[in-house]
Amino acid sequence: MARLSIPRPAPRIIENVELPFVLPHSRYDVEQLDVIIGKKGQGKTTGQEHYIETREPRLLVVTPRPDFQRVELADDLDDALNDLSFGEPCRRRVVVNRRTCGGFETMHEYGQYLFGRCCDELRNALLVLSEVHLLAAPAPNPPSPELVDLISQGRHYGVRMMVDSQHPRFLQSIFFLEMTHLVAFKVTDEKDLDVVESYAGAETAQTVAQLDKGKCAVVTL
């Protein structure tokens, strides 16, 4: 993978429980896309839980696993979006996997549907997409128009985003090109480290390969 010569900010090393104090709670009309990466069991979910529990009065979490237990579980996406439509503090979680994606043949088809619904209906909220590569077709596939619209125009809808993945090499480039913060827990796979280096610089790639469990490197771009 080609290396970019653009100078990159030095990463800031913190504990995962410190994320609420490092990632700013921006206005919903200000663009924000936080990309969180790292191997399984390194603290990604714990860090996100600390952030959303202390910073976010309105959010929609979409996850393939029974994580984020403190966020109220909705029956489905319709139920969650309806609850969030009233504009009051509201936190909902939707669990979607290959067995629960309704009439859609693949998770990627469901992802396009989800992105479109959020563009049309979700307002003034944080959208958390766990293991987002399951919802967006993996690189090098191009992003769907619905995803492009959600990422590039989200602030106009009052939608901020936080996405995570164990394997950054599967993430489409639009996530890295539009991200405002990269939060990287330990990554050791060479292909994943190549992606980190390409978008966040060699220093960050070298740092995340040596991180201890529970620590992460935060780069503001």
C-alpha cells in the first residue's frame, strides 16, 4: 500500500476510560466521525461505553453482539427511530446480525437500508456502529450512496458518528478520509498496520503495535 508523505499529528496515549475527557462532545451540527480500531479484547467497547454513558443524551447503537448493556434495547430499527423522533433524551440499542437482519439477504444490504433510514429520520444524535465493516461492504468495494450521504452530510441531519472495527483493512477509505478522530487500540496484523500508517502516519502505526491492553492512541485529524 502506498505511503502518504503528509505530516501527521503525534498520537496521544490514554487509558480507554479516559475517552470521555479526550473526545469532545461537539454540537450535532458540527461534523464528527470517530473511528475506533483494535484487536478483540483490547478495550474498544469499554472505551465507547464510558464515552456514551457520560457524554451522549441521545444515541442509537447498532451492534452485532449483546454489548452496550446499559443502553435500552429496542425491538428493531423502527422502534428505535420512533423513540428517538421526539427530540428528548433517548438512548436505544439495536442488535443486528445474520440471523436478525429481517428480510435482507446480507448484512451489507441491511447496512444500506440502515444508512438511508438514518439520513431520513435520525436527528440530533450520535450513531454508534459496532463492527461497521459488517454493515458496509469491505474495502476495496466502493461505499454505497447511502453511506456517502450519511458521512458527508451527517452534520446537516444533526448526526454524529462513532464506528469501530477489529480489522481496519476491511474499512472503506471514506471512513478514514472523513474521520475527525482515530482511536487505535492494539493492532498487530501487518495489513491492518499498513492501513493505520497510510492514514495516521508511521509513528502511530508503530505505537499501536506495542500498546498494552486498555490503552489507546488518539489522533485528531
